[in-house]
Amino acid sequence: MGTIKKPGVHIEEKNAFPSSVIQVSSAVPAFIGYTAKRPTNQARRITSFSEFNQYFGGPAPYLFRLHGKGDDTNLPEQAPSAKETVANEAIGEINGYSLSRVGSAYRLYNAMLLFYQNGGGTCYIVSVGGYDDGEPIQAASLMAGLQALEQEPEPSLVLVPDAVSLDTAEAFYSLCRKVIAHCGQMRSRMAILDVYQGYNALQNPAGGKSVVDRFREKVGSESLSYAAAYYPWLETTIVNESDLSFQNLTDDSLELMVEMIRNELSLDDQPETEPKWEAKRKKMLAALVKQLLDYAAAAVKDGTDHPGDTEKPSPADMHRSLLTVSPAYKDLLEYLRKSLNQLPPAAAMAGLYSLVDSTSGVWKAPANLSIISVIAPSVPISTEEQEYLNAPLDGKAVNAIRSFIGKGVLVWGARTLDGNSNEWRYIHVRRTVMVLEQSMLLAVKAYTFEPNQNATWTTVKSMLINYLTQQWKMGALAGASPAEAFSVRVGLGETMTAEDIQSGIMRVTALVAVNRPAEFIEISFAQPMQKI
């Protein structure tokens, strides 16, 4: 109390407890990619998928081209229209016709759906471009989004869903190395990485390097404890049947679709022995198909629901009619849906990280968890292949996603890319220590410029002990007692010298014992001798 200059009763309040440590958020991912609305090149915090739609718009347009036999699916047959780009990605064949995706495969929107369906919550979005830019996905643009995150202290995870759509594997892995370096420099966040072309089998049938081998070779060797990778990609249910129709095909693909439907219905075959009723039926179907497909071309070019003659059916009516008369048309849309639903797993894992942290705690390994909205992994993983993924010689473990009978699709791995490190082998160990570090760092900042003396040391030590004791009680730290779980040291002769004090340096040391997972469970059986 200051100098008293007047008589009476005076009250002075004193703090009975030391300052407390406020724990930082442990699972706040930041997504970098392309969106429908124009980008701001700034990170925006959202808390729900409805907010994402509000600020960043809807999904990217799905546009495909149908090719006849012998056509090159890697290039467009003619100059692309205004709504197309020159990027054409071959996706497979159906009924003798090949299919390619026109334009860049923007994946951020579907990744956000997968994130929220698996327990996601608060996150940051960095939009680096729009769908209507007319340019392929650029690594430089994604890097600019990464730089925007340097000013945001809250994100604890970094994901770049659109990175797998880069033109070359080298561009993808160069970006991965920069994302890992960013996380290592910030020391407060981890990267969740996908494997480039992770829908391919683990063993290359041509005898070359597999996609996982190339990932390990190209991902680098620095700050690997700040990154985790998952393989394979997932067969999801994000895109629904109602999301697709003939309007997702390019204008020049409609004639080939007509040809496919006519061949399927045998509308051009008129054998002499064909009954009159069958010939009449084919004639009616041929007229219907021609009417519908002629109108389809006009609808796509006009871009309205009722172009020209309003007595003709709407695109929705035409779509339903085609589904009714043509199984081939239904198969085509189903094939497109399956190709769009093949998604990389990083966004789903970010959702599971958030779910685990909110229900159990950051110290719980994000593994042995079921993934929602997923039918199966794109590639089945055997037990022998899991060994190769989990414990390679170089330590760059890639976590497997596997399907088990009666259990569904489970995450079956919890390792960082620094698998040979005894300290940072497991994801939850790295993330737990990050949370403890950042929480204590922010708390101790309040004592900057305080006197570097015994009273300050005692206050800081008491504050950190109370915080770590609370973490031990919740299960974050291992040990039968707080003394076995952690220790905090600060003071002259313990962590500092007289020279440190003269230099204005206060050194604090905290030792913590983080829980490790029961990754390998061994059960031993012994048969005792029969007693007579």
C-alpha cells in the first residue's frame, strides 16, 4: 500500500493465487486453396461450413469431356471454350469411350465438407484464387497463402488440399517441403500431408518406384517431426447423384453421348424379323433421345433452364428422362461421381484431430478411428504392406488407412515423418509438447521486464507447476504422481548464472513425461501341464 496521508480504514487487495496459464487451441487447421468468391489473400477464421459458403462460395464446376475410341484424352479435341481451360486430366474409360476432366481439379470445397463431417470446428481459410481465373493451379499462389499464415498465431495445423492437383509431382513436393519448413519455423503447428497420386497401388506394376517411395525421397529431411502423411486416398460419398447431369459434359461431348445411348438401345438396328411393336418402340425412343439431346445442346450453350421454346422439357426433366430410358447414361454419371469422390485424406484427418482433442485431449493418439462419409480406401493395404509404411529404414513413416471387416475404414497409424526419433515419433507427442510450449510461453511473457529476482522466479515456478499439475490430472502426462510426471526449475544456481542475471536473461526449464501409445500389443499364451 502506498503512503497513507489521511485517517480512516483503508483496504488493500492482494492476489492469493499466482497468475494462471491459459492453454492455447490444439486443433485449429488452416486450409489454403482456391474458392468461388474472389480471394482476399488473408486468413479468415470460420466456425462452420455455412460460414465457408457465406464468405467463399460454393463448389467448383465439374466439367468433363467424352472422347471416342482412339482419341487422345490428354488434349482437347478442339480449342476450349470460355468456360474451359487447356488442362485435361484423363480419368478412365466407360463403354469404350474415354473420359477426361476439363480444367483444374479444385478440391478445397469438398475437403471442407469432409473436414466438417468428421468432427471439424474452428478453422482458417486462405483463398489464393478463384475458379474463374482461367489458369491452372499454381504452386506460387499456394505459397503466397502460406506466407499469409505467418501473421496468424492461432492455427495449429496446415493443409493444402489443392496441392495434389498441381501439374507435376516436383511442384507438389517442392510445396510440401516449404510447408514443413514453415511449420518447423513457427514451432506451433503441424502439416498434414497427402501422397501425390495416392490413389495408385503401393507396388508399382511397372517395377519403378511407388508413389510412397517417391514421397519419401522428395519430401526432404528437415523438421520432419512437424509433419504427418496419410495413404491411400479415400472413396467418399461427398458428391451426390443429384449433383451431376448431362450439363457436366462439354458441348462437343453431347454427340458422343447420343451415339453411346443409341448403341446401347440398338436404335439403329432394324432386323427383318423384328416385331412391328419393337420397331415402333425404337422409333419412339430414337425420337425422344434426339429431342432430349438436341435440347441438351441448346441448354448448355444458352445456360438457362428454359431456352428457346418453353414447351420443351427443362434440363431437369430431360435429365430424369435420360435416367429412365438409358442405363448407359446412368452408368456414365455414376462413373463421374466416383471419380469426383476420390479425395485425399488430409482434410478428414484434420476433422478427426479436432474431434479427438475436444472429446479426449490432444494427448490421445488420433488413430483407431472411423472416418465418416468414406466407403473404402482407394487401395487396400495388407498387414505386410503396413509394415513397410509404418517402419521404413529412413524413418519417414506414412500412416495407413485400412478397411477392417465389421469395423469399417479406420486410421491405422499415428506417426510423424520423423519415425526414427525416440522423442518425436508419435503425432500426439509432438502436438502435446507444442501445446504445452505455446501455453507456457504466452503465460511467461507477462513477466517480461519484471525484476529478475527470487520473488519473480517463485511466482513463475508456482504458475507453471499449477498448470502442469492440471495437465497431469487430465491424463496428458505419465506418472503416478506429479513429481514423476514433470519438474520445473528456475533460479540462480539452477538454470541461471550471475552473468545471465546481469544480461537480463531468465531461464526456465520444464521436464515433462508425455504419454506414449500402446502401438504394439503383445499377448502371450502358455499351456500349463495337466494336473493329475
